[in-house]
Amino acid sequence: MALVTVAVIVVAAAGAGTVLADPGGWFDGNDNAWPYNSQGEDPVLAAVGDISCQPGSPQEHEKSTDVCTGGATATARNAAQNATAEQVEAMAPALVAVLGDEQYQNGYYSDFENSYDKYWGAFKFLQRPAPGNHEFYDNHGQTGVRGLGYFDYFNGIQHNADGSEIDQTVTNPTTGVVVSQPTPQQSGQAGQFGQTGNGWYSYNLGAWHLISLNAECADEPGGCSPTGAWFASETTWLAQDLDGDHARCTLAYWHQPTFSSTASPTTSDSAEGQAADTWWQLLYEHHATLILNGHDHVYSRFAPMDPAGNYDPRNGIREFIVGTGGESLDTVIPSTPNLQAWADQYYGVMKLTLKPYGYDWDYESALESPAAPAGTPPAYSDTGSGICNGFGGFRDS
């Protein structure tokens, strides 16, 4: 069985999407150890988001605690992203779904090179990322780069004929600060860049169809309105992708969760999470099995739910939040509806074994937070299995 595929599909009415497929049979018959060996019929997908702290000194109006250079906070965050990277390598997964906020605070290309790449770069070509707000927006008093650094890192950068780098600028509309970043290649590992940073794509792994979506709609044309030009084009692409999806099992992932375990049910987690209600409806109608998110810096497993957040053991989609890749940790609200398991004092990665008709999940902590209250157990584990939607029976286990 081929491990991955690489081919580009352009959907004219809905922007561009990417389907990752086999680049010339690189992995068939290769006797090298992971990551080059075939993964068989039950491939492993590693999944986590919210990973790497910002290298160097504070920029613009940032605080010294925002960076991972010097001090106890920096040591803890570097140790955490190192621990999760080593955890992924120990899994020897077929691919890695990276759930956004790969690089804090604002995802500059140089930050990716000097932080994320030093820990997670060893298995970069296995990564299938989704972007987060820290790759797109202004954060912590620093000017954002609207996804440029993210696409630079995963897709590569453009050059002139003489080999010189092609750059473009981003201006903070409030402060007028102008920053320069390399111009990314249009097509690559993070999908199609487009004009403003699209980056949605799909691929197959084993018997599963996986979809990576870009929820960073706030600064795009039309904003986060489901009918806004940019968001509507992505949703149209998703509908077309799902219509052509003949896999036995479907999984989708993006950054901000629709159902948060750290925000009160009476408040909104984010405008992006609300916008993703539209995606939940489409995925539910097409019998998707799993949704993965980050953004909340915790681990959370939800019972299968319908798009309104009601418990639905027969047809519902199970949501996992895995935002424990290395950045600071948040606090779970244990009373969150349909929350079945959670941990907010550990860094760790989700291991999903994708079977022909179902899946096994295995979330193991890689490192306890140094700020964990006294008496916190040194490790955390959550394991179980489920059946793909469409095969009958109850899937809540």
C-alpha cells in the first residue's frame, strides 16, 4: 500500500484544494526504517496543535514572557515542544495532522525556522497542517503576517531568476507597522495559497478520507460570515470534496473548535468556531466520523454529537481537542456538555489508528506541566475505539 500521494486538483468554482497522493511509489518496497516504510492497512495518524514558542526577543509591544528565550517559562516551553516531537517520532506515524498555531506568536517565517523546525522539522514531510490564528492575526502586540510565514515554511518560497528572494509586505491597519515576509509558493504541503492564504485540502490514508480546513476567516474577504466570499468558497469546496468522497471513514480538522471545553456554553469560543457550524452540518450530512481541533490548550474528548451539540450516539460526530503541543496550557470547564474525558495539566499527542471500519484513539501525556498543582498524577492516558459512521450500531464507547 502506498503511504501518501501528491497531486493537485483545482476546483474552479470553489478555489483550490489539494489531494495528497503517492509521489511515484517512493514508499513501496522501501526497506528503510520509519518514516519511509509502508504502514499497512491500519495506518497511524498523530494529531496535535498549539506547539512552538517564539524565539528571540520580544517584538514591538510584546512582553518578555511571550518568547522562549531565557528564563523558566522559556525552558518549560522548549522542553514541552521537544517532548511532543519525540513522542511523535516514537509513534512512527504514517502522517501527522497539525491542528494550527504551529508557531507562536505570529508565525513569522524566521520563527518557524528558529523554533518549530528545530523540534518538529525532522518529520516535516509527514506533516499535513492546518493554520491557526497565530499564523494569521495580530497577537500579543505584534503585527501578524496573514499566513505568509506558515505558507513559506510548508510550501517553500518564491525567488527571482537570479536567485534573490521575492518578498511581500503586510501592514497592521491599526498601527501602520509594515513587515516583510517571503512570498510563498502557490502549491505545496499546506495546500494552495491563492491570493490571501487559502490552504484547504484533502487526502486519503488507508481506508480514510481526511480533510484539512482553514478557519482563519476574520481578515479574509467577507470575514467569518458563512456567506462571505472567502468562507463561502471554502465551504463550496468542502461540499464538492464530500460529494466525491467514497472512503469508508471521513475525518476533518481545523483550528478553532465549534464546541469548546474551556469557554462557557453561554459564551462563544470564537467567531471562527461559530462559522464552522456550517462545516459541522455538511460533515454530519455526509456521515463523517471524527473532527479534530486545537486552539484550546487542553485535551478533550467529546461524545458523538449532532451539529447543534446534542448527544447523538448513532449518527453523531466525535470531536477531539488536542491543543497540547507545547505552548502554555488552559483550564478545562468539567461541566461542558458531552465532555467525556479531559486533561489540562499535560502536554501530549493523540495517536489515531485508522482501521478499515473504525479507529482506536490513544492520548498519552508526554510531559506534565511544571505549574501543575501538588498531587497531580505524573502522567495521563485516554484510550478507546469507535466505529465509522455508516456501518450501523452505536459508536459511543
